[in-house]
Amino acid sequence: MKKFITVIFVILSAFFVNARAQTVVEKDIFDEGVKMAREGRFQSARESFEKLSESPSADNFGSAFRSKLRYNLGVCDFRLGEAKRAIAEFEQAIELANGDYESALYALGMAHAELRNWTDA
């Protein structure tokens, strides 16, 4: 029995170490995307954010992180002249934040204004 418990402990420890390593890698990719966006490299930044959103572990991200990810995708889309796509991203960011995301709400209004959707803006 003691051997069985030891094996289970080792397996669980390996799982948690692996999960932690994925989180660090994903945070690094996110931070690199933010850096590229600040440098005006919106297409490259968007690719980094998209890579994260499509990763196998994306469902395990917390809603706050997923909300930031969607917001940053929206910002990149907006800056790339894709206001319709930006609107969809901002709406997802707001939904993931339960409606409490001021920056995304403001950006959503700006994207609607870009398309002259004055009522929605």
C-alpha cells in the first residue's frame, strides 16, 4: 500500500510540475505578444495571442486570463483595420469578465464608431 501511495504521489507531482511549466511558457508567449503590440507589430502580436487561444490547454486558463487574451486580440484586430473582428473579440472579453472590463467596453465603443455603428458605440 505504501508503494502505491508513493507512485500516486510521484504521478501527481509530475502533473503539477508540468502544469506549472505550461503556465510559465504561456505567460511568456502572452508577454511577448504584449511587447510586440507596444512596438506596433500588431500582426506578430496577434499571431502570438492566437497561438495561445488555440493551445490545447486554453480551456484551463482562468477567465481573467482568457478575457485579457481576447481583449489583446481585439486591440490587434482594431489596429490592423479589422473592426468587425475586433468587435467580436471585445465582446468575448467583456463576457468572460462578466461585463466588468472598462478597457474592453471603451474599445468596443471605438470599434463600433469606426464602423459608424453609432447606436452600438
